[in-house]
Amino acid sequence: MPLIKLPNLNPFNRNKPKGKTVSKGGKGVPAKGMSPFSKQPAKPFSKPFAKQSGQYSPPPISSQPSSQSFTPSPVSYSPTPPPSKQLSWWDQLSAERKLDVVGIILAFVGVVLILGLASANRSALLGGFIKVLAQFFGWGIYVLPVGLIIVGLWLVFRKIEKIPPISIERVTGIILFFFWLLGVMHSIIAAPEMAEVAALDGVGGGYFGGLIERILFFSLGTGGAIVSFVAWAIVALSLTLDTSVQNLFKWVIPLLLLIQSIWKKPTPQLQPQPADAIPSGIPVLADSDSEPSDALVAISQPVTTTPAVIHWELPKVSDILDTGNAPSVNEEFIQQRARLIEETLASFGAPAQVVAISRGPSITQFGVEPLFVETRGGVRTRVRVSKIASLSDDLALALAAPRIRIQAPVPGHSYVGIEVPNEEMALVALREIVESDSYVRNQKALTFGLGRDVAGHPIIANLESMPHILIAGTTGSGKSVCVNSILTCFLLDNTPDDLRLVLIDPKRVELTGYNGIPHLLGPVVVEMDRVIGALQWMTREMDKRYHMFAQNGSRNIIDYNTKEIAKGQKKLPYLVIVIDELADLMMIAAEETEKTITRLAQLARATGIHMILATQRPSVDVVTGLIKANFPARIAFAVASNTDSRVILDQPGAERLLGRGDMLFQAPDAASAARLQGVFVSDQEIHKLTDYWRTQAGGGKAIPNSDSSPADSVPQGVPLKQQPLWEAAGKSDSDPLFPDAVELVRKEGRASVSMLQRRMRIGYTRAARIVDNMEDKGIVGPPEGATQLRKILDYGPTAPPKDDGA
């Protein structure tokens, strides 16, 4: 019987390749359970050594059929796992430790080079190394060790706040500056034709300096080489100092103005002379009434044109604001209401006594102390507070009042407050609050007056300590008047050097009257598609300020301004963002709006950036939980339902307010909301204030809407220029996600706004802009049908997807 040579299935043969066996002819066959052309386990053979696609069958040795067949029994075999790769000590170090090691090595090499250069007796190794460096760098060998020591110590002590942070731009700038220095030194001591000879002697910039000189002078000529060296120096300095080219040369204009003022210094006034002593070369005024001395004085003073520097002056409160009227108080009517409250509570089995009466501008609070009642067993128990609170509708019926709010209990007092509306609502003028003792005593940069409490005391607040505020209320409840009163207080107490504003008014009628004042960074934003860009600009400004604080070693804007004023520099102004209607933003781009507002609310406090948000729809989809968590200070005007009150204040009560400035103010450090009557600012007072600032800035008229810019009215030298602002956010063709979006739609073979929203996790507005830009560039076609799908017109280097017939 002919024998069939089978593959070696000995599992203990470790000398063979893993997972394979070798036949006698030396040709490899697949290992047990593996396909020879795939790393995946092969399916078990249906027939022994059957010829299948992609499988190997050994050739028969004899052409005669065998009477018996043999099927090898499966043998389990576990290959030995490969040994794990041992990490080197360098790979085991963290990134921070690696920087420390590199810094110490650089500093050590720099110190050794300095000692070798200063020493007369050098070792053969050190002397040869210094000789090679001298041929490569020339005189730069005296600069190289100093640079190595500085960079090394910079890496080691990088965590110190006062040391500028290390970055790739700074290191690149230092390297560029070093090679620029080599090129300049070699260009000074040798002509381009003799550059190579001077490099061999180790003078000038060495081999690298000679190479730079020859490349620039032979390719660009003398003039082009000089211009190249100047541009090279500017780029190297800009990268090294991590600043823009504009800031790099900001000292030029003050220097030129100083030189101009010294050169054109006015001559001293001449003494009056008789008419016959006037030199013939000086013209005399034609007016016979004027004296010759007047003519000499007028001629001796040259007219110089220097940029106007405005010294801001704050307006007087008496010139801007109007006084209020104090209403008459009917004490007998108030006492009659107190007795009626006691009788009503007693009739419902909740006897109480009025122990305090506080009359405010819009309501009168009656402090009611619960009395005792006697039960059947003769036990006297005090009336429960919840029982008095449940009788609010019965008290309103007895007092014939529109709405009654019960505060049970009043914080800090041992009685329940029953707030009854007055017959006549008093007007709280802003001038009364601004001129009050508490306002003058606690006046700061961002202090503003809110109104009067139920006892008639003026209530003030400070936006710095809040640090942001959320305002909500229905239409006509006083929300916009509150925003205007806050802005009025800011404009009364702050110059453009102290405060800058960004106003967003989708309704186009509430805040557009402030256009043209020098406090604005730009015109009032009324277009909704520009709002996100404005908020993103504020985010970039916040990051820029944090970078400045890190370089200055300051923790917040107050510390930074103190240090800058001590140095004679200008201070950073506060930035306040006012959004008059948040609901419109959340409807158009909810995700981007929420992310940007939340990031500003969390991080912008230390940089002096604060926000004031107002909305007339305090629902959970507008005032989300993430926004509420970062706005602890809230003001609630009259709302429609108990649910809206809970959304804005986390408690009921705002649905029982009277409107027209009646509010609940939740301070960040207060246990419960306080009821106030908000201040009132008339349109006439706002016009007086805005005209005052426009006149002082150089213009007397308001700017109509956002088509024009108030940049012309802003004086020179004021920080934070108005001319580009949120336009820097760019158009859709500069969107960083545009290339990824093009690649995605080409890969999918179709395009739609909803697909980009889902796949790239962006808002509708941004996705629609990207798709419109693709259509403008001819990448996709117009929308077709009800699905709004678009065909791909230009697949570019990407091949069109294959049609699978589905």
C-alpha cells in the first residue's frame, strides 16, 4: 500500500514556525485551524484535505487509488505568547520629568562650554569639541552656551507664574534669532565671495553664517538680502516674545510724537514792540483795529496738528436724572387693613396678631405673629404657619386685593409676612437710589441700584460679586426697564477707560439708542447670525486676558490693573455683555449658545467679563439647568405660571407679582428671594446720558443701527478697538470644519444640513452655512424634493461611492 506523507503535527516541535508545519519538500502548509491566506481561523474541513478555494491539498504520490484513507486527528496547540517589550527608562518617565531632564542637560552643556571657553588648559576632547563648534558657529560660540543655559533654566523653572510660559513658537523664535545673528555677523566681517574662507578661520558666523550670507546675497542681491535680514529679525522677535507685529512696534508712534513735540516746541512769547520796530519780513494783519503786538503773538505760535486725547469726565447726576415724587401715606387705612387681617384669620380658626407693618413703594407687608389655640384636651398649641399660608385667597377676598403673597416666615423675624398691594403704586426714581447714603458708601465700578424693598430701604448690588445676572419676566413686567437702569448706573460711574459694553438686542428697539457712545465695542448687535460670533469673540478675549495675567503674575483683573498702573501702563477695562432676549438665541442655535455662555460664565469672572441675560420666556429649554447653575443671581418679574417661577427662582411666588417693576431678587448669598420695587428710568433720561457721552467723544448724533460703526467717534489710545470685532469669526469658507464636511459628503455621495448636524455634532446655523458654501463652490447642487438632499457635483480626489443596488 503506498504511503502518504503527512505534515508534521508534533505539537512539541518548537523549532518550526509558529502556527505552521513543514512537509518533507519544505513547502509550508497552514497550521491547525488557520487559513493560509488569512489571519482569521479557517472553517473546519468537510472532507480530509479537500481542494477548496484558498486551501492547500498535498499532491498524490501514486496515481493508483488507495484502499484506505487516513484522517489526521486534531491536536490542540497553544503557541507561546511573544515576550512583552521592556520599556526603557526614558519611556517610563512622564512628560514633565522629560522636560526637567532636557533642561538640566542643556544647562549643564552651556556651563561646560563657558568653562571651556574661559579656561586656558582644555582637555583634548573639550578642545576638539569647541574647535568644531567654532568652525560651525564662529563668534556664535560665545552666544550659544548662554542661550543653552537660559533655555535649560527656562525648562526647569517653567512652573513659576512670573516666567513666560514655554511654547513651540518661543523656541522656534529663539532658534531663528540665533541663526539670524550668525548671518548678520558674517555679513559684517566678510564679503559674500570670501564668506567660505572666513568660515574656515572660525570668525564671524562660522559655516552656518557664511552659508546664510552666500544664499541671500547671491540669490537676492545686496538690497534683497538686507530686506530679508530685516524681515527675518521681525519674525524672530515676534515669535520669541509671543506677540503680534503690531504690538512689537507700538513704541514707534509715541516716540515720533515725542520727537515732533520737541522739534516743534513753541517759541516764547515776544515782548510788545512799537510799529516801527517790526521787521519787514513779518506780515501784519490787515485789520487796523488790532495792535502790532497781537499780530506778533499770533504769528509766533505755530499751529500743530496732534491727535486729540480726551480726558473723560463723568456726568453729574443732577444734570441727567430727574427727581421722583413721594406718595401720600394714609395711616388710618393701613390700620384698618391690619384689623381686617386679624379678624379674617381668627374667623378661619387661625388667630394671629399684626406685630409689624412695613410700607414699600408698591406693597405693604403686615408681619403676623401666630397666636395659640386651645384643643379639646385643654392643651394650648400655636397656629401652624402652613395654615396661615393656605389662606391667601381668603385674605385677598376679604381685603379686595388683586393678589396677595404670603412669605412664611420672613427671614430673620419671628412672624409671617402678608404682602398686600397698595392702592397707589409709588414711582422709584433712579436718582433717589444713586444719591442715597448706601449707594455712595458702597460705590464701585459695577455697582447699580435695583430699587426699594418692602420697608422702603434702597437696595443696591454689585455685578462683580454676582458675577452674572439672569433676568426673566413677561412682556410689560419691567424687564427692559431694569436692564436700562443697570446700564444707566454703569454709564454714570464709569468712563470708556473703565468699562466696555457689548449689547445684543434682537428686538432692535430696546438698546439701539446706545449706539454711538464710546463705551461700546461695536454697534448694537441686532442680527441673530452675528450673536454667536460676538460671544465667541468674547471667549477669545477671555483667553487672551488669562494669558496676560499669567505673564504678569496676576490672579484677577484688579491685581493686574494695580500692577499696570504702578508701571505707568493702561489698565484693562471691565467688559459687560447684555443680551436682551435669550429665547431667540436658544431657538436658532441652542447648543452653541449654551456652550459659549456657560464657558464665559464659568471662567470669565477673574478677567473682568460679566454677563446680563434677559428673557421673557423662562422655560426649561431656554433657561437650561447648565445656565442656571452658573447664574446664581436672578431677578424674576411677573410671570405667567407657577412653573415659570420655579424655573427662574426654584420656588413659587413670581406668579403673584403685580408687574410694572414689582420683582423678586435672588442674591447669590441670600437664603431666599427679596421682594423689591424696581427703579424707573425714562427714555428722556437715557437720551440725556447717551448724548452727553456722544458729545464728549466727538459726535452728537446716534448711529442708526448696525450698518455703520461708531469707530470714528472713539478717540485714539482707547484700548480694545472697535474695528474688527466679531467679524473676525470669519465666513463659512474659513470654518475649520469645512474640509471635514466636504470629505464627509463626498464619501457619503449625498449632502444635507441634517446629516452634517448629526455626523459632525454642530448646530443648524453652522451646518446650513457650510452647505451653502459648498453650493457656492460647486461641490454640491441645489436641494431636491422634500428631503432637501443635494447631489455631489465635484468628488475631487475621492472616488464616487459604488452603488450597491439598494
